[in-house]
Amino acid sequence: MTDKFGSELIDELEAHVLEDGEPLVLSDEVRALLRRSAEQVALSPGDADEALRSVPTATTLLQEISRRFKEGSKRLFEAQVKASDLRDAGDLDGACRELEGVLSVEVVPLYRQRAADSLHALMRLKSVAASGQIDPTLRDRSQLPILLHRVQQGHPLDLNEGMRAFLRRAAADVGMSEDETEPALASPESAGALLGQIMGRLRDASGRLESAMYRMTERRDAGDLEGARQQIRDWLAVEVVPRFRRAAEEQLAGLDEPPPAP
């Protein structure tokens, strides 16, 4: 079960029928799509089959399926964004509450599973916060702010081999060289400072991304493609974090592509 298989196809059908005013044709393909999608949003097969007896009730079914997909997707996205912000601020309990709120009301199994997975990862991060030890099952990025908060609260890093490997990966991920990284691994104090530098680079790069994308979008939407390109070039001129440089290069390549044929 994937989003494209369900919600995107439903979005296309809804646009044709509810926005463009085209008649809903209950072909075998459309019936199968509505049945599958009804199941994906936790509507019973019996209710779906009953709704498919006529075009008006099938149209109502389409509306309900679309509503559940859209509301669930929006609710999950907003909760995950808030949870990430709270996690990075050191409030893991608050982050967990965001996902628990989704699980308390969500009916779409796909979104429930994603919320549960995110909540499970947060619970594992609580163990990282308590122990100061790296969890190899979690993304490095999610553990960085947790470890930094421990350092800021007076708990030095445990510089075992796993922690050193983690810091080397994280430093390389933000474009720091071995010459910058290795001396910092000599003591817990200097390693803690390195951790702060890594998080600082990530925050700065994220801010540059948001700012550049805003300015680029403004100019692109105004029809100033060269101005939009220049915003990305300016971003590339100062960006040092490899993943953000790749994002900038992809944006620039997209702006250089010829417009689609009418």
C-alpha cells in the first residue's frame, strides 16, 4: 500500500469529478480504485459496496475518501514538524505528545503506522538522552541535538569508539575535514564543542535553504527565471554542507530545464 496507489489517484479522480465537473463514470477500474481506497481509509467493504450502487452515493464516497486522506496527511505532517522542533529543543515528552495526538484520532492505517513509527523513534531517543549512548537503529541527525543537550546540561560525551565514529560521520556530513575533526576527538570537552559546531552548521544551512527557496520562488513566480537562478547561485557560493549543496544544485538544474510543451 503506497500513497501514490491510493491518495494521489483519488486526488486525480476528485479533481476531474468535483472540481472540473466531469461525470463520475463507475467503470470497473474506478470501482476497484474506490474499493481499495475505502479500505485504506478504514471504511468497511460493505459500506463501500453499498455506496457504489449509484453515481450520487459513489461521489459521496469519493469525497469521504479524499477528506480522510487529506486531513490525515496534513495532521501527520504538522505533528511531525512540531515533534521535530520539540525534539531539537530537547523536549522529547512534548514531541511524543504530538504523535500521540495523531494516534488518538487518526483512522487511516498508513498514517497511523507512520505516526507510530515516529513515536517509537522518539521513545528510543529518550534512551539516548538518559544514557548518552548512540543508538545504531536511529538516524544520526535525530541524535545530535539530544547529545548536545546532555553536554549543555553538564554530561560530558563518553568518547568510546562508537561515539568517535558517530562524530566523524556527523562532521563529514556537514562538510568538516579530518583536520578539523580529529583534534577535537582528543577529549570529552573538545568533542562536546565539536558537537556544537556540527549542530550550528546544520542550523545555519537550514536557514540558508529556507531563505534561498523563499527568494527563488518569489522571483520564479514573477517570471524572473534569471533572478531565481541567481538566488540559488548565491546560496551555492556560501553553502558548505554537502547535502544542502546537492539540494541547491538540483534546484538550479530544475530552473535550467526547458518548460514543458503546451
